Amino acid sequence: MNLNYRGHEIRITRTGAWSAELVELETGTLLPTKVTAPAAEELIVCVGRACSLVDLYVGAQRLRDD
């Protein structure tokens, strides 16, 4: 499953546990971090963690650019 959030693609897979990779859409760069959630947790837990990580990246970029 792929979702777009704040200029990033969140690629979610499940192989036992949930896992999400982040891709910056503007550059196509795969970010060097990912998030996971145990299989017992809902998909939305992994999505929430991925969105929080995107928020962190976007906030850091904004600080760097100011």
C-alpha cells in the first residue's frame, strides 16, 4: 500500500510486522529511516508513525531553509 503525505510517499508492507519506508516525491530519494509496528497492532499505528516521521523531516527542512 502506498500513501502520499506532505510531499512524501509512504510505502507500507507487511511481512509479519508492518513496515513503512518514506520517499521524498520531489527528488525520488528514499529516506534513510523507516518505521515499524508489530503484526498485532493495526495498520493505522504504522501509518501514524510514518506520518510523524514525515512531520519531523519536513520540520527539520524548514528550520534548515530559514
